[in-house]
Amino acid sequence: MTTPASREPLLAGFTILDFTRVLAGPYSTRLLADLGATVIKVERPGEGDEVRYAGLQLMPDRTDQSAYFARMNAGKRSIAIDLANPGSRALVLELVQRADVVVENFSPGVMAKYGLDSATLCALKPALVYCSISGFGQSGPLSSMQAYAHLINAFSGMMDLERAGHLPPKASNLQAADVLAGAHAFGAICAALLRQGRTGRGAVLDVSMLECLVCADDVNFPTLLNGGSIERAPRAGMVVHAVGDRHVAMQIGGAPHMWPRLTSLIGRPELLHDERFSTPAARRANWPELRDILHGWLETFGSGEEAVAALAAARMPSVPMLRAEEVIAHPHLAAREAFPTLPHPQREPVRVTAPPFHLDGGPLRPASAPPWRIGEHTREVLASVLGYDDARIAGLIAGKVVATPEDA
């Protein structure tokens, strides 16, 4: 088996010019960096990515080093460029010439304002992969609308479906539209790089948060699109019930053998051929009755752990419901190295999430810490990527085209 030390990063040699901020775009480019790509994050001097200031700050005397930012931007290099400064255009175009991919998640039209839209840059470099991530896509009557995951969740129908027909609508804790858009962009970029390598052709990718969230639904939209109707109710076959001081989640659908196993486990063999429950359709139609039977059986256990153990012994899928504090301390995730540490120059190492996949039999981890300061790598990028000398870099700093942390 290949050892972690011997693995060649899958995207080694590729350069990503990253104009993204907040979550959807940075998540996609974080995954590209995790696979070995060089990701150059373009930030606005003095301000940087908005999420630098969101949530837990890692240093008590700073407001621009959030744990949120660290997680989304590990492994990247930050260059601070004022895109509104006319002197920045030539510099950015030089970076584009050296990049394989440009990723941006501004509102549609912003990159065009700076002369950095896909049509302009792909004409300059036909092999370029240009990926735009936005709430509603780059075309259509709603393309210019502002978008956040919460708004997409409401507009997509997901918020209504989660009401189960009777609950008041509520904001979701998970920013699913952002994460799904970032993951889809990551996959599309990797596919475009394959074609780029085969043919030399670039690609223009348009990722819509709305469409990513709609496509994530496995039942309701396929049913509606083909003339069916849906029930706004909790899904049949999925159980969540309190057992002792713990909630237990179990599932009874998914494979034909599960129903006979379950009737045997709960000591109700007569239910196997009961016409109310003998087929998947019948179990769905009579789900409230079956759910009550299962709730009653679960309540015979003294604890959630006992219930899960009994279900596991019968090979019925179930888990205890965990709190987030339990998740980060769980031995399974420790064995998977799901929360690697990254160095920080002024405090103990920072924990972040790992990429959600292993490679060649082992876990991946970020190649380096995130850029702790806005423009932390400005001089390095200009010198090593573009070959600028000290005098030229000093001129750009003096003209406020670029900035370093010392200029903040």
C-alpha cells in the first residue's frame, strides 16, 4: 500500500487563482489545495475575506483570524490586490497567464466590472478553466439577486419540505447550499482539468447554489417533475426516538431483507405478512401505526446504548444522536484523522476539518496553515510566480495596487 509520505499530490503543478470569499468558493478551492494545487487567494487590502471576522477568534488581540477562516483557507497563499485600482489590471492578467484555473463567487457582473469576466480572460488564455459560483447562476431573470445559503434554502423548497407539513419554517444550521455548490465546483473543475490536459481546451463553469440544493433532493423533485404528488410529512421508515437520556435514530427501509429482520427482532413475527405493513408501499401508507409500534419497542430499553446494541446485533441500521461536542471527540473520527492540526505562529496548533476523503489508503491534510494575515504572501507571490524584483514590488505597494500585512 502506498504510504502517506510517498503519495504524489493529485493536483501538484496546477495553479488556482482564487477570487472567492465566505464559504462556497473557498470550500471548493480548499479542496483543490488539499489535493496539492497551488491556490493564490486574492484579498482586498485592509479588509480581506469577510469570514476572517466571523465567529471564534484564534487570537484575543486580533479580529481577523477566525476559526471559520482557518478551516476554509488552509493551504492557500494570500495576495492583497486592490481590484478597483486601475494599476492592478496588468498584474492580475499576468497572474491569469500563469494560472490553470480562475474561481470567483462575486455577484454576477462584478468580475466584468473589473474586466476579469470569463469572456475576457478565456480570450486571453483559451486553455483557462474559469469557474463562477453564484446563488442563482450567471443567466436567467434572477441572476443578479443577492444570495446566501439561508435565502437559497427558503427559495429552493427545502425550507418548506423540512416543515413536515405542520412545523413553522425555520433557518437551517447547515449552510447546505454553499457547501454543495463548493463541492460541485470542485468536481467540475477537476473534470475540466482532465479535458484541459487532453485537448488544451479550457472551460467556463457556471455553478448555481439554487440548482445544487434542488438536485440534492432524492425523492420530491423527481416525483413532482413526473406528475406525482408529495406528502409534506416526516419521511416514512426513519425513526428518531428518545430512549433514556439519549435519542436513537434508526431506519427500517432500504433493502428487502430489513423488514423480516426487524419483525423478528421486535418479537412481532405476525407483522411480516400483516397487510398494513407487508410491502414497502403499505408501510409508507400506514407509517404512523408502524412508527408507534417501533417507538413502543424502543421504550423497552433502559438506555439508548442498549437499543443501538440490540439493533446492531440484528444488523439493523441505527446510531445514537450525538452532540457536536461528542462528534469532535469521537474515537472513530480520531482514527480517521478527521481533525488535523495546523501551526500558528503565536498559539498552540489550530484544529480544522480534513478533506472528506482518503487517498491511497490514508488521510489527507492541508499542505500548510491558512494565511493568517491579509496579503501575507504578497511579496512571495509577486517574486516567485511573476519574477518581480524588490523595486517593482515596492512600486506596487507605494501605488496601493497591492499590500502586505505591514501596510494594513
